[in-house]
Amino acid sequence: MINDQSHISCDSCMASSHHLFHHLKDEEIQEISLNKITETYKRASIIYQEGNRMKGFFCVQKGIVKIYKTGIDGKEQIIRFAQPGDIIGYRSIVSNEPACTSSEVLEETILCHIPAEILLKLVKTNGDFAIELMKLICKELGEANSYICDIAQKTVKGRVAEILIHLNDDFGVDKDNNLNISLTREELSNIVGTATESIIRILSEFKTKGLIELSGRKIKILEKPGLKFIAGL
Amino acid sequence: MINDQSHISCDSCMASSHHLFHHLKDEEIQEISLNKITETYKRASIIYQEGNRMKGFFCVQKGIVKIYKTGIDGKEQIIRFAQPGDIIGYRSIVSNEPACTSSEVLEETILCHIPAEILLKLVKTNGDFAIELMKLICKELGEANSYICDIAQKTVKGRVAEILIHLNDDFGVDKDNNLNISLTREELSNIVGTATESIIRILSEFKTKGLIELSGRKIKILEKPGLKFIAGL
DNA sequence: CGGTACGTTGAGTCATATCAACCATAGTGG
DNA sequence: CCACTATGGTTGATATGACTCAACGTACCG
């Protein structure tokens, strides 16, 4: 019964936008179902930290997770967010190294923990899976490279505009057109790599210009083309 | 005869620091040898450009290649360098997308061009190769993430110091202790993401402080610990 | 010999960080 | 219930790192 349930939830993950598990055979999915552990994490829980040895990777079933590195003076640099269908913590397994990022729950999250050996075995025995996982890593790599370019060349204002566009595209909006992700000003600043005060000033400038609407942590994009222009897109 | 030569040169690549090809069977190496094209590229040659559809990837046998993206107003952002044993252009093959970087020869380079299908076939049929390639991609990803953190949080001076350390570690020094890679001031600025004038000023400051010695494009590191301190390492 | 690319230096400006004060909110413990 | 504290948000003043612009030097190349 429990296994059946697990199996069903794997299906629900597989239905997500990504295709990582699409090429798995029934017995491979069975094996995952039998060996995974599903757990619920509250907001602000730390899932893993820089330096941890990972025994497995996580598949996000529900919620939002922030993945970050700790830099100078402990200041966090947000690298990416993970949402349902994404996997996290796989890098250290593939590389067989300690984690080089930490991850924290932003919104109550359900994670499936899948043992490292299963990932490695699948890569070795299922070529299609290997390709799909590689595609996923390459996608992350491409995004990281783009971000290096942005952060090195664009002004803070441009980066803030771009981040708003990305958050909009990645998480969508709710019924009131507010972004479906809630971040503190400090977290926003830890994405673009700037001071909190700068983010606040830039957001309020965007608001004054009628590009966005603010109410607490809720952000509503009014003028996407205007933001895109500022972002240089 | 030609094939025999090709085979030998594959061996020489396999002997390099990386292990990507270590797990290949003899017949797999044979297939690469039979299908690869080895070519010499002069300094300043463009190997491929952003947007190109890649028919294969390249294995660097000799020389140094600069890999970069073109950002705002055509300003180049250097992403990484490739040297003997490294492979380039594989990302677009795995992702089945146009190239998102360009690459240019810095020092006369010999490249082996290996058809895309061979890479994909190897990933699908040789699990150990798949893992090794994945490790390599993950290494690049890890480095990219670190660099995001650096560029977002460190001052230009800190980044310059760090780059000097990295160039030293990656390329080593010649008999006179000069860095084994020769870059224009503009290229240096395109790594750290700053203005050429800033690089010049910072280098000359390092020189005044006795941290480095300069003569044209030659850079000699005198005080590695001092640089590491400035870099925050 | 003139042209082109690269390197250097100085002066002025601007974007962004830093510092400081203050407000709002929510949770805590006596 | 209230004082207390912690956290997050905002605004203003000030400082400064880094960019831009401009001029000039240098070296190599046809």
C-alpha cells in the first residue's frame, strides 16, 4: 500500500515539465519507489549545507527551495531556486565531493530523498536517462554562464529588472497577478549581488515609474516590456 | 598509416590529467580515431561562434583556447580557458541547442574534431564514460557557481588577485616564473568583468606593492600569499 | 613612414555601498 | 497585558570604488 502510494507520487513528479524520468522503465521506477523517503520540510529548514557529504539527492514534489553559496563574511549568494519537478543535491553525488552549496526551504516543501547509488546505477545502465540528466546539468551550466555575463556587465538596475522577469517566467503569478514567489528584500539582494538598500531603492523607482506594484513582499509586474528594456533583453 | 597516427595521438590525449577517455574500450577508441579530424588553428582563429549548430565537439591536443560570451554592446565575457586534454563545444551537442559561447585560439592550437553522434553513442552505451563526462560538466558548473559568488561579492581588486592565482594554478609558469598564458589587458578585464583601465591600475598597484612583476604581457607572481589575502582566499 | 592595436595615466563623474536613524510587525517572557 | 527584542523595511546623507573620457606613449607591421 505504502509502495503503491510512493509509486503514484513518482508518477506525479514525472508528469512535471522536465523529462528526466521519462525514459525510466517500470522496474526502475519501482526501485526508486521502494527506496525513496518522502518528507515534509517547514519554511526555513535547511535541507543540506555546504560541506555535507550527500547520501542521496532530492526530488522536489511540492514547495520552493533556495540554493545558495556562502561567500565573503558569510553573505549568501543565491544560485538558483528549485520547484516541483526539479532535483537538487545531485552534483555532489556525481562528482563524489562534498556539497558546494546549501539549500533552504522558502515555502513548505515535500521532498523525496533518493539514494545516491540509484542515481549512479541509472546513469550507468540507462543511456537515455544519462543523456537527460546531462541535459539538465548542461541547462544549469548554460544559465550559470549567462548569469556570469549579466552580473559582470549589467548595472544593478538592469539585473533587478532581469530577475523580476525571470521570477515571473519561472514561478508565474497568482490570481491577483502577484509573483508566485515571496522573497525578503535581503534575498532579492542576494540574487543580484547588491546591498539590501539598493534593492529597496530600485524597486521603489520601478514602482514610481509604473513598472511594478508593491505591497509588502508581493510584487506585481505591470510593464513587462519596460522591465525587459531596462534589463537589456 | 594515417589511422595509426590518429590512434597514437588519442593515446596522448588520454594520458592528460583528465580521465574522460580512460574507461573507453579499445574498439571505442578505434572508432574515434577513424572518425576524428585533426586540425591546426592559428592564433586568433575562431573555432565556433555563439549561435552555431555544432556537428561535433573538439578535443584540445595542444595550445590554449578562450571561451567567451558576447554581452552588452558586444563586450566579451570570458567564461573559461581550455588547454590540452580539455574538451570544448560539447554542451550544445548534449543539449541539442546552438552554441551559447564562442571560442577563439589564444596560442596555436591542435584540435581533434569528433562527430556529435559518437559522443551521444558513448554516453548511451558506456556508463563509465557517461559518469566521467558528467563529472566534467559538474566541475564546470561548480566553478561557474563559485565565480558568480566571487563576481557578485568581491571588489575588482580581489577578483584580479584571484584570477592571477587561478591562471598560475591552471597554466603554471615558465623557466623565468612568468605565467604560462599571455593575455592582453583587455582580455584580463573581460575575465573579471571590468574596464581595461581598471586592470592596468590594479596591476600596477600590485607591482608597486611587490606582489607581482610586469614586463609587457608577462606577469610574474612574487607574493602568492599576499595575492591570496587580497583575493580573500 | 603612417597606420593600427595595445598600453598607460590623469581628471572628472556616477553608481552603488556604507552608515545611521527610524518605523512596523510579530513573537517572547515576566 | 505590556515591555522587550528580533527581524524586516525604508529613507537620507555621505563616501568611495570603479567607469568614462581624453590624451598620449609605444610597438609592431605592411
